[in-house]
Amino acid sequence: MKALPPALAAAVGPVPEGVTLPLPPVFDTVEEERRHRKEQLAAGFRLFGRFGFSEGVAGHITVRDPERQDAFWVNPFGRSFHRIKASDLILVDHEGTLFHGDRPVNRAAFVIRSQVHAARPDAVAAAHAHSLHGTAFSSLGIPLDPITQDACAFFEDHGIYDDYRGVVNEREEGERVAKALGSYKAVILKNHGLLTVGHSVAEAVWWFVTMERSCQAQLPAMAAGTPRPIDRETALITRGQVGTPLARWFQARPLWDRITASDPDLVD
Ligand SMILES: [Zn+2]
């Protein structure tokens, strides 16, 4: 492990003597980093399975290869999220060329992801699933409101794609999804579900989990009355506080602790 990057060290601030703070790993070799990304991806699928985000064969998480920036790792089509191991993952490029693996890729996953990864070089990972509350909320065609501290993470930082035309199978549709995502951390695909991106698998998965929860909170709040949102200035400050790279990574730690302890075979 190398020393922390200066920006991250500044974000952590002074750590009292004798206190050990969990920190994101830094890698010496591309092979180490690839292995880590694949293990994180397998763990992400196991978590999605535990959260009940799977719906048949729908849903996918991807992570860019650390060496081949035009290629990304994704789940083999049709394999249960609950069973995915690091060795099951397949590597494809933006043109659909298969570099690693012996299973087909979900065509819809490839079309969306290739355009999102191409349009957003900073998006190392992306997550999408047909989760219950995300899909229900998506039918409203409205953005998430800053009605809770957690929902502030998405305040003025997610788009809405409202041009649903059936299962995504055309590159042009992937381009439109990428355009709706813009520079945001997430996009609500109307009548379809949520899509989140991040600088790591942990970040993309965390944004998906907490966005799904924010949808789950806003739906009953709207059904019960008229939610009173947090004011814009406070919402923006809160978004900044929960949105630092370390905060994003740290928020996801309990999930990773849980899944790596319960599912040690995911790294196989
Ligand atoms: Zn979908």
C-alpha cells in the first residue's frame, strides 16, 4: 500500500495517536487494482441480491478495467446476483468485444454502459437495477426532493430520462441515457428504474442503495401529506458534506464488512 493521496489526507484531517481509521486502498500494480475492482464488483452483486434489487435477469453493475480504459467488467447474463464470484465476471469493450469470460453479456447492459462509460471518463463504475421503490418512484417522472438528510446527496445532482421506448437495445438510446445523466451522480430512468455512477464500485453501489432508500422515504411521505423540503442552501451544504470521496467510500464500509463476512466465496 502506498501513502494516501494528499487530497484524501486533507479530507481525513488529523487523526489522534492510537486511532486507526479505515481508508480506501491504494495499489502498487494494475493487477492488484484489477483484482480489487473485481472483488468489489462481485460483492456489489451479492449486496444487490440481499437488498432484493434483482428482478429476473434485469440489472447490472459495471466497473472500468484499470488498464484498458475502454473496457469494463460486468456480470454474465442470467447468473443470480446471489451467486456471482469474481471469477464469473466478463470483460467487454465499448464495441461489445469479449476479452475475458465465456458467458454472454446482457445486451441492454452493454448498450447503456458503453455509452455512459464513454460519455463519463470519471465514471469508474455504474449500477442499475429494477428495485421496487426506484421503479415505483420513476413512474412519477419527478426528481427526488431534499426532504431528508440522506436525500440531499441527490439534490440538484440527478437527471431524469423521460423517453422510455421499451427495452434498451439501440446505441442511440444509450446515448440519450448518458445525456440525461450528464455530469450528475445518478439518473432516474422514467418507468424503468435508477442508474448511479461513481469513482469506485463501492461509491456507485452506495449511491444506488441510498437513492433507492430515498425513493422509499419520499413515496409514503407524499402519500401522507405534503413533505416540507430542506431549504436550498442547507441542502447544498449537506450534499457537499455527504459527497466527499472519503464520505462516499466510508458510508459503504458497513455493507462491505457484512457481505465479505457472510459470503467469503465471492472473491473466488
Ligand atoms: Zn433496466
